[in-house]
Amino acid sequence: MPYTWKVAALDYAVSQDGLSNVVTNVHWTCSKEDENGNSGYSYGSQGLPAPDPSNFTDWDNLDEYTVITWAVSEMGEERATGVQDSVDAQIAEKANPTRGTGVPW
């Protein structure tokens, strides 16, 4: 099953270096569900560097795929893989629990 990366929110500078509504931070979620309905979820944020003015995407032209691509690229392969590993570990724990909570009565 694939991971689903989504944008939860964007932080932006109203004006930066002559540009308007510059995305500075991406709040993201990553989730996945296995064939048995066991799911895992992670939430985080990723700061973005200042954009290249010659390759700037206007706020009204942004889409979720582009912004997630920026965030995952900026976090790097090791951190992105770590997020996905954490989601997989949650799913594995739900599928085959190793701990519990409760009382015996």
C-alpha cells in the first residue's frame, strides 16, 4: 500500500524579497493503511529555503503535489524514509500487538 503525504497547512511570508505569499514552512502528514485496515500516521513540519525569484510559483498556482515535493525533497531521503518507517512500525504494532493497556477485572 502506498504512503499518502498531505499538506495540513502552510506558513508564508506575506512579502519577502519583492515576492508575495512566500511559503516558508510546510506542515505535513504521512499516512498509510494495510489491507486489513491497520493504519499509521505521522505529522510534522519542514522549513523551506528562500525561493529562487526566477523560478517562483505564485500562491494561486500552488498545488499540493508541488508543495509536498518541496517538503520531502528538503527533508532529505533519510528523514523521509524515517517517517515512513515510523508509519510502518505503527501498522505492524496494530497488526501484531506487543503491548496493551487495561486492568484484569
